[in-house]
Amino acid sequence: MIFSKKKEVAVKLIEDLASLGNTAISAISVAELRAGWDKKEALIYLPHLYNIFVVISLTQDIAEKAGEIREKYSKQGKKLPTVDALIAATAILSKYCLVTRNTKYYSIPEIDLYKNIYDS
């Protein structure tokens, strides 16, 4: 089962986190993952993804929090993509630890970033 760029470390991390239970994924992240798969891969991977993760849908509160985050970044002269702001807001409001290799856009004090031991 491979969800992200066919990397063994990503698979291992997903398996380890799933074994702990209570794992979730933003609907935005599902869209990003799906964009990287062709139709055949999506038919294989999406059911596995949905068996492992609870999907957190975009809500009004998440949208507003994402806008607030982008506003703060903008005032600091930084550009934060909307997609990343939505993922950040989802993690913050759902009180989940954010697991990502792309920490560039997540230097937000409210975010609890997962310290990936496989990222060495």
C-alpha cells in the first residue's frame, strides 16, 4: 500500500501511525493525493486510504481559520498557498498533529508538527 510518491518511508510511517489509531486526513490532502494517481491507481489506493483515515471535510470554520492564517502570513510579507492554509487550519481546529515532509509552510505556532523519525 503506497499513497505518496511510492516511498517506503512514507508507507512505513503511515502503517505505524495507523496502528496507533485515531488517524485523520484533510479532504484537501485526499484531493492532492488523488491528483498524483491515474484512474487505475485511484481505484486501488482510495479504498485503502479510507480504511486507514477518517476524512475531515472542509467546513466554514476551517475556511475562516485558513483565511486568518493567510492574512497573518501576508502581513509578514510571506505568501502561503490556500491549500496549505486549509490543511493547517484543519489540523489546528481538529486538534490533530500534522504529519508532513513539507514543513516550509507550517511554521505556525498553533500547529503541532509530527517529528518524523524516518526523515533522516
